[in-house]
Amino acid sequence: MLTHATQAILALGVFGIFIGMVLESCYIPVPSELILPYAGYLAYTGRTSLIEAMAAGLAGGLVGAVIGYLLARFGGRPLVERYGRYIGVRSHEIDRADAWFQRHGDGAVFFGRLLPGIRTYISLPAGIADMPFGRFILFTLLGALPWTVLFTYLGYSFGPGWKHLGGWTHYFLGAVLVLFIIWIIMLFARRRANPK
């Protein structure tokens, strides 16, 4: 059923890319690893430009993230736990995203947007913790940008082979983890250099 729904969304072209990314960022399991390469493929075939394809994916992801953030901010964890199960959000996923957010603060939103399994849920703890909206938008945008640009561009580059890109996610994840470790080391070094 999910496969058919995803195919129906993709059949809408650029608007489908936007809708698919809104749904993915609102915890509906529509995989961005499929949507974004298809957006690139649309550009490859000339049905849209590469910039439009990337913009549709980025805008959809941002709108979906804001919806999740606002629901969590004004409804709190009880709302998320009570109704989240209807869209596949389980308590342990909220706990995992919340622990990530509590450990890493603003950086959690940035790096969380780059990590499969965390990226979809990071809006919830940010909203529950009342992270300032402007900072949430900034770090969401900065984190979503590399993911969106990379997977859309790969779809464009691979052309008809865009469907095989889902398996490349682990390479991207490895690069993100290296950057995350560097960021942690930099934070630790800064705190050691400037103890309070």
C-alpha cells in the first residue's frame, strides 16, 4: 500500500515531490531516499529544472518539519504520545530523538536532519523543548539542505538508474558521522580552552 501511495505521489511531478517531502517530515513513512532521487530524475528528463526539483524537496521538508515542531510545541509530549501511534510515531522513537536533542541542543537539529531514523523525528523534541522558532528554522534548513541537494543531484546524475540510489544512504551516513565526531571534538576543545 505504501509503495502504491509513493508511486501516486511521484506521478504528480514537482508538486508530488513537495507533498512527499511534507509527508516524510510529518512522520508518514514516505522515504526521501526515493522521493529526492526521483526529483533529480525529473530534472534529467527535462520535466523540471534541477533547481526547481531541489527547491520543491527542500520546501516540502521544511513545511513538514514546521508542522511537527508546532504540534509538539503547543501540544507537548502527551499529544504526540497519544496520537502519534496513528501515524507510526512510537514512544521509543520519541525517546531516541529526545535524548539526541538533550545531548546536542541546536546541533541535534542540524545533524539530526542528516541522519536516517532521526531526521524525521527531531522536530518533536525541539518543539517540546520550546526551541526558539527562528533557530529551529535555521538549523532545519541548514541540515536539510545537504541531504536534499545530494540525493536530488544523484538522481539527476544517475538518470534512469535513480531507483538504485537508496543503497547509497549508508555512505552519506558515514560522512555525516565523521562530521558529527569532528563537531563534538571541536565543542570539547572549546570548553577545555574556555572553562567557566
